Amino acid sequence: MRHVYRQEFRQPLLVALFLFQVGSGVYLATHSDVRPINRFRTFQIASGIFLAAYLLGHMNSAFVFARLDLGIDSDSSLATAASSG
């Protein structure tokens, strides 16, 4: 599937969709709602904020740190922490 999502027009679209998911999730979590806050709603908001933080950290490690700083290709070897030599 790598040849599909690493195409020049699809990869920026995928990144934009991830950023939209993070932004819209944070917006929905921070704006008040008319529904009362119960344990399930609290868990739902907390897990959404955790997912947003995870996605941003993952995108930072895959795009910025691995590709630009270390020059490592972000393939399955990076995901499995295989040796680069």
C-alpha cells in the first residue's frame, strides 16, 4: 500500500485529513455542549484529546524526525525498529 499513500498528491491530502481530525476533535472537546458531563462523556473527551496528541507526535516522529533529521525512510523497518545496517 506504500505506493498508494506516498504519491505526491495523496500524502499531503492524508496529512491534511489528519490535521483536520486533530483540529476538529480539539474544537469539539473544548467547546461546551448542552449535554451533561457524565463518566462516559469525560472518558470520550479524554480519549479524543489523547488521540490528538498521539497523532501529532506520530506525524512529528515519522515526517520530521525520521525523514528530515535522520534521513531514514519511514517504512516498515522504522515501524518495527529494525536495524538500519
